[in-house]
Amino acid sequence: MTDEKNLIRMLSTPQERRKGFEVMVRQYSEKLYWMIRRVVISHDDADDILQNTFLKAWNRLDDFRHDSRLSTWLYRIAVNESIDFLRRAKVRQALSVDEEAAAGVANQLQADPYFDGNHLQALLTEAVSQLPEVQRMVFSLRYYEEMKYSEMSELLHTSQGSLKASYHIAVGKVREFISSHERG
């Protein structure tokens, strides 16, 4: 694993840029994939968003300001790509009337060959998918990624207090969703 300072040096040097980018993709793909996947649910969608994230990163390497960490910059791109995807999906779903779009996320997830979790994990995923975009992102970053509020604040350009409130509200909604589905 290449340390961030050397990786940034490689990305800043024209002769080493392509190799540095390959190293960056290897180093960050898995973490970014799982962050995206927890937000958008589908493996195929997460794969597409991950590719878009790295494509944007490649095209914007010269825009990278060294005042934040490379990982924060990549997460910011992935978060923005995920939010854009969710917004487009919401519009498509509003226009769609097919039964698959109306089926529960838990059922879709359990049918996904890449999902290896149990019923409770599927319910948790469905509960998270019901959250508004910002709460879903905050919940995913805090719960799954165990990201500190200070890092999230830098990533999402929001105050730590606002993030804590969003997370607290999201946790309440997730608990309510799961308990209502476990009872009935």
C-alpha cells in the first residue's frame, strides 16, 4: 500500500500519473465500492458509480487541491455521484409503474446473487433505502464506514451538529422500520 504523500506525488508527475492512478484505483476501489453499495443497494449500480467516480477523478486530477486528503477528495466525488444517481433514480421511479419498482428493497436484495446476508440485514438495507438522501448518506458513512463526524463535515460541507442530528433521526427511523416489519 502506497502512502498518500507518495501517491499524490505520483499523480502530480506526468511520467508517473498513469501508474499512480492505477495504484489509487487498487487502494481505494473496495472501500469506495462498499460505501456506494450501501447507499444505492444494487451491485451493478454501485459498479457503475464507482467507474464514474474514478473517471471523474482521472479527468479532474489537476483540480485536486492538496488542502484535503486524497481519500476525502475521492469520497466526495463518490458521494456526489451516489446522490446524483439517487436523484435520477427517484425521477425514473416516479415515472415508472412497473411492479419491480414497487417491490420491496429487501426482496430485491435477497434475489441479488451478490447479496449474502440474512433477512435482518436485508431489512436494515431496506430501512436505510427509505431514508431521505442526506440521512441515508450520513447513516451509511457513520454506521457502515465508522467515519468520524469531523471527516463527514469536511466531506459533506455540513456542520458536525447537523450531521449528528441527521444520524440520530436516521437511527430512529431505521429502528422504527425494522421493529414494524418484525412485528407484522
